[in-house]
Amino acid sequence: MAIARALVNRPALLLADEPTGAVDARTGAQVTEILRELNRDGQTLLLVTHDRAMADRCAGRVVELSDGRVVASTPAGVSS
């Protein structure tokens, strides 16, 4: 429901902070697929997650932070 509310105004940037952090595996897979489709359709996402596999599935680029600093910036699917 939160994704639908966020999209109703067609934002230029969709912020998603741990979007699958508090859901079961099935719902997490559904949320991941929704985010993938949105990104493929041109929606810009800023996704915060500890789940690298999810980031690789939903994003074109993964930026890793440690202690508030960028430590890596790679295309999705490329481990740093």
C-alpha cells in the first residue's frame, strides 16, 4: 500500500528505505518485482537496503556506504 501511495503523485524520485525489511519472503519478492518494473519503466529509485541481492535485482548501480562515506560504486550485479 505504501508503494501505491508514494506513486500516486508520480514523483521524480522514489525513496525506499528497507522496503522488504519487515515482510515475509513472498511479499518481499513481490515488492522487489514491483520496484524492478518501476525502474525498468524509467522511475528513478533511491533504495536503501542491507540486501545486496535485492539491490542487484532492482538497481542499475549500487553505491555502498561505510561510516557515512562512499566506499564503492558499481553497476548492479558486480561485487566490489
